[in-house]
Amino acid sequence: MPTNEILNFGMPWEAEFGYVQARKVGEFIFVSGQLSHDQHGNMVAPAPLDEQGVVRDFANMEAQISQSYANLGRVLDHFGISPLNVVEEVLYVLDMNAAFAAAGPVRKRFYATDRPQVASTLLVTPRLAFPSQLVEIKFVVRA
């Protein structure tokens, strides 16, 4: 029977939605979509919203991507592994142009190389979980 380990950060939405931050099964760790929250559940660099709750601009995309990768770093630290273990990532974003401009530099810093050896997909979605959220990133990691 493969090893099965669960990780949660204690965020309120884990119980509300009913999910875990990561699940390790055997050699693989499946990491739920990481967003730009701090350790207390506060959104880091929330996007400004108009009167109808629609995002006004995407200037905080890089800051949100950076925090999302920082949260992945917390997951990796928990399992005692490094970014070199990330096999695949999928970035869900509200704006392709802003994400494409911001993601490259952030990814290169996180993976500490100009050419990360990670299968990566960048997808535009009309909405994410929180109104001021611009990005969510899910990962598959090999321990």
C-alpha cells in the first residue's frame, strides 16, 4: 500500500470547500491550487475591484504569483524536498498578458534557473475562488 500523507495550512476555506492543500501518495505529491494568501489567510496583493466587484487592473499579478510560489515552497518544505522535485504546474489566471509578463521572472527565481525543467501550462479562466484573486497554481511533485 503506498504512503498516504495529507497537508493542510489551517485556512478557513479548507473546511468550507472540503479539500486538502496537498496529498502525498507513494512518490507523488498532488498540490491543490495555491493562491496568494499569507499564513493567516489574508490575500497578499489583492487586485483592485470596481463597484461591481470586477477586477479593475492586473498590476498585482507578479506579487500574487510570487506569493503562490512561496506557498508551494511551504508545501515542499513540509515534505523535505525542493523546487527541483516539481514535475508539473498549471497556472490559472484571469489575464494572459499580465500573467505571461509576470510568470517568467517569478518562475526563474523560484526554480533558481533560467530554464525550469517543469512541464508548465498557463490557462485563462473567467473567475477564481476570491474576487480579488488573479492567479491560482496547482502542482504535481515527485518526492
